[in-house]
Amino acid sequence: MKRPIVELRDIHKNFDGEQALDDLSLDIAEGEFFSLLGPSGCGKTTLLRTIAGFEQPERGTLTLDGKPMEGVQANRRPTNMVFQSYAIFPHLDVARNVGFGLRRSRLSASEKSNAVEEALQMVGLGGFGKRAAHALSGGQRQRVALARALILKPRVLLLDEPMSALDRKLRETMQDELRRLQRQVGITFILVTHDQEEALIMSDRIAVMFDGRIAQVAAPGELYLRPASRRVAQFIGMMSFLPARLRGREIEVDGFGRTDVSERQAPGGLKDGPAEVGIRPEMMSLLSEPPSQGQRAASGRVSEVTYYGDMSYYAVMLDGTDRTVTVSMKNLPGGVTAERGEAVTVSWDPGSLMIF
Ligand code: ATP
């Protein structure tokens, strides 16, 4: 990892006796696009506000850019925050909004207006300075809020669910733009989101949080393919779980029978006895013909079909079990499909299952 710009060590924070951050340690590298991802109430915003200096932890240390932050006020930290609601001032024009943080700086008026124009250009709003802020669209408002944060040249930009108020199409556009902007300016971005897809699309690395603790820190691909626990696996992407029994390196899975597994498929290690296996929808497929000898497959009945344009998801209740697995299939011309209620065979790739 590159030099860490944010170092959190053993951070504890509680509100009225309730633990919001519990012994949390984390390093974030310079220039990273880093996301804090987790369900509502897991402590993401509290962690972001602790880095910003809006919350003081009861215990633990925070170092920013090599300097301890104890007793350092929010406005003296090398950070800046973009809020969920994009608090921009509707009665000021765009230039005044963007230049707001410079009002007490020693720059001359022309230096300030150059800095404003430069920040506006960075976010694709060059020449918008004279526009009234209240007349902007949601996407433009977001850009103004970003320009206002970037003009102060923070080393770390903190973003608290900045896209949650936008509709889906605009959110996708802004996700692209934010990613591009981060690459262009090279500043460390820390994004709080509860949207796993958003985190996977945008981040260099993601910290998954539950109950004030970090469950796993990894790059998106690793998080998806090698989740550290069942809870992470369930939170990131879709996964079906089946009861199983493990003996040595052989596992017997309800519906699918026996198969050999390896150590790397079991984040908690291979221990004899009852276990649970997890498998992603794309690691299974519906077969158009009965399984050939030696092919791993289970029979079942389709209980639900969900159409997603390029893909369809099939919920299949496995024969002789009370379990349903979700199988995804690409919708190709002449490809295999099935109707609700149809008897089907599901094959799987045993090498890709996870054991918890
Ligand atoms: P969300 O996605 O819903 O914003 P979050 O993961 O950002 O959730 P936090 O806002 O950090 O979670 O909250 C973590 C816990 O701390 C929650 O139980 C919350 O109720 C509590 N909490 C946060 N801020 C305060 C506060 N100012 N006073 C009391 N409790 C708080």
C-alpha cells in the first residue's frame, strides 16, 4: 500500500452508552478512492465525521497526513466534507457559493475569481459563475458542492452519501463523473454509502462495516470473490446458502451431493461437521439436457423468474430440500430459459463455492 494519509487506531465512540464505533482501526492510502459501506446505523457517518473533526472519539488515535489530530479543530484539518444535502446557498450565485470558503483568505479578488473559475472548470461548470444557485438542476448542484469543497485543496475529500438524493440515471452519470474527477485531481476521496453497487463501481478499496466495526477491507473484486464472512458475502451481491457437512476436504451439500473443496474456499478454515456453503448466481447454470456423468448438478423446480434485460434470475427450489438457490442466465438468442413451475437441472462450479 502507498503511504497512508488516514490512520485510525483503536477508535471508540459511543452516544449515550451505545457503541457507534467499536475498537476500529483502518489505514487509507494517499490518492485512493475509498468507500465506507454498510447497512444503516453501522457507524459510517460517525467514522467520516470523526475523520473530519466533527466528532471526538472517547479513545483511540487519528493521524492525517502523518500528523496526530487530537485537539485539532475541523477547519484546521486537511479535509473537507461534501454533505448529503448539498447545502448550497440558494440566494448566492454559483461563483459566491464556490468561493465561500475563500472569503477570509488573503488572496486578491482576481486570484479568488480565478480559483473559482478553475474549480468550476474541474467539475464541468466553466462559465457558470453568474448563474443563480436556486436555478440549478440536482446534478449541477452536486457539482457546485464539489467545486466548493475542492477549491480549498483538501488532501482528503469526505463525501457523505452525496448521490442518494439523485434519481437513478443521474446518479449513474454522477458516479462516472466523480470517479473521473477523483482520478484527475488525485486527492484521496472517502465515500460513505449504503449502496453496494455504488461502492463496487467506484472504489479502489472498500471497508465493509457492521455494528461499529470493520468486517473486511478489500478491493471490490476480492470482496466479491473472497468475502471474509457469511455476513459480508450476503451483503455484497447475491448469494445462495445451502446446508452441508464437511469431512476432511470433502463436503456434502444438500441437493448437490459430495465434492472436494480447498482451504482457500473457507475463510474460517475447514472444520469437520455441519457447515454452510454459499454460491453466487453466475456460478450456477440451468442445463438444457440431463447432467453428463461426473457433472455436478441438482434437480429442482423454478419458483420465480426475474427479468433484467441482459440477464434473468431463476429462483429454483431444490428437490428433497426446503432450500431455494438463485441462478442467473444471460438472455442470449437460443439460450436456455425456463418458466415458473418448470422442472429444471442446475449445474454448479464446485470450485467457486464458499464454505462458512
Ligand atoms: P446511515 O446510513 O443510516 O446514516 P450510518 O452507518 O452512517 O447510518 P451513523 O449515523 O454513524 O450510522 O450512526 C451509528 C450509530 O450511532 C447509530 O446507532 C446512531 O443512532 C448513533 N448516532 C449517530 N449520531 C448520533 C448522535 N449525534 N447522537 C446519538 N446517537 C447517534
